[in-house]
Amino acid sequence: MQIQAVRLQYPLLERISSTEQYFSNAKEKYTLYRKQGLLKKVDTPAVFVYQIQKKTGKTYNGIVATVSMQDHEAGKIKGHEATLVAKELQQLELLEERQAQVKPIVLTYPKVDEIERWIVGIQESHQIFLEVQVGKNVHRIWRVEGKDAIRRLEQLFEQKVDRTYIADGHHRTAVMARWAKEHKKSAALYCTFFSSDQIEILPFNRVVDGVEERSLEAFMKEMKILCDIRKIAMPFIHPPKHCLQMYVRKQWYALIWRPEVLASCSTIVEQLDPYLLDQRILRKVMEINDIRKSNQVRYIGGLEASVKKMKAHVDKEKDRIGFYLPAVSMKDFLAVVNEGDLLPPKSTWFEPRMLNGLLVYTL
């Protein structure tokens, strides 16, 4: 991979009265913030070390830089979801309006010990450049301007990282490639790099409309053909692979895919729980033919409060049902992407999550 130092904008925190309000609105109000003089550009090109410390004490450490568009064109940046044309056009309009990206694409790669040691060395030898608490999470940035340190990192990526995987930012990646082509300009992708042991894959859970009271019995009868079903008092927060959990009419159920269902799957992606749910239950049992376009399906990502949110949505309407999925493992994720397959929509929720407007890439 060809990573490069970059001059980014950052917020002048002393001019911001409410950091939580600033970051929650940065996606929509970046142009206004820039006009108000709330951001400043770094003087010289740099790479950045980015740390997120969660309220649990868990920390994620990564690198902020740009990567050559040639690597994208060469297939070294691999995606796992198809993009939507309408969303691409919407984001392209925003890019043209802002002339900036307010949040980086998140890329992951197999762990490289030398890169991890480089990150720790920077954190120990450099002062913190930016530190901000949003909610109960603390975000810290170290700026690296030394040519020797930057060149060492560039060499490590050139020698040790032959491919990366998009964790978050499929549409932003496609839009930047499209922008560069339309404007016939040399452009780079603005990215944050987290090694695979720094990334967590959490589930994207579903709330689905369409289970009416009179048909619930028929629905459960069809489900028993696909799954072994048993009532449970409370859901498991980390259910094992192939164990879905369903919430309907204030009752939780554990759903275990029957062996014959799993035996009929011929590829890795077909064995993933989001794929099985979408194809076997939502499409065939509930007759939702186009998951991407359906307004019957809502998605709730992550772990924090996800069970509570899902229950609240389901309890609002009698014909709603909730599905709490196991997380896709990193092993399965990498295997699917390396085979060139695509995951179903909203199969993965990646942690950590970047802040809009903390470091901004201007065109």
C-alpha cells in the first residue's frame, strides 16, 4: 500500500462552546463551521495516530493518512458491500458542495507487529495534538511531521500490507474515485487504518414489519421447518454463530438453524447468519423480495443499547418482529471478501466509529 502524509483541517476547540453539539452537527454544518473560522489547517503534511478510548476502558489505535488512488484501481482496497447509485449521487453532491471529506474511510488489514510498535512509539514520544471527549468516549490525536518517522511508516505499508478491507465508507470510496475521474484530477483516498485486532465486528439487527396477529401461528409453523425454536427469558448479548434470537409479542425465542438448512449452503457467504435471515426468512417466509428497497426492514447496529432499542421498536406495533443476530467473525468476513463475494446489506457494524469533523480532508 502507498500511504501518504496529508494536510488536514482540525477544529479550534477553544472557539467551540459545545463539543458534543459541534461533532453531532459537523456532517451537516461543516461549510458553516468553516466560514465561522472554527477550523484550521495543519501547516505541513503529516500522518496522525488516532486513539479512541471507550467508556469501558477499551482502546482502539490506528493511523490517519491518505492512500494512493492507484491502490484502489489495482484492487488492493477491497469492499464487501455493493453501493447504491442514489446514495452515491447524494454524497457526490455533498463532496462538491463542501470540497472536503469530514470523516475518513475506515480500512482494516492483517496485523503487522512493526506497525503496532511504530504506533506505540509515537504515542510515547509525541505530545497529544488533539483530545476531546464526546459522550463517554475520549478521542486522542498525535500529529507526526518528522520525515524519518513518516518514511518508516510508508516503508512498512509498502512492504507488509498488500491489501486492505473497507470497514466503513464504501460510498465515500466510490464517490472519491468517481470525483477524480470526472474532474481528471489526481486524488487520494482519505483513510483511517486499524489492524484487524483493533477492529470489532458487531451485528446489525433487524426490526421487520409484517407479522400480523392472525398469521403469527402460520409464521411460526414455517419457521420451524428452518429452525429449532425455543423460548428464552432474555437474549444472549453475544450469541454463537447460527443462533438467531427473535423477539415478538414481548417474548424472546432462540432460533437454531437446522442441519439440513446449513448443509444446503455451498459458499461461505451463504452460511452467514445475515444471508440466511435475508434469504430464508425475510425473502421466502415474509415475501420481502428486495431487501435493499423495502421499507419493512429497519436496522439497529452495535451492541450498546441495541437490545433495548430493538424491543422499543417492536413493542410499538403488533405486527413487528425483531431479529438479534450473531456478529460475523473477522475470519468469515475476510474469507468472503477474499473470495470476491459481497455480504448482504447491513451485515456488519464496525467499531471504532470515527467522529465527523475531527480531522477533515479538503480537496
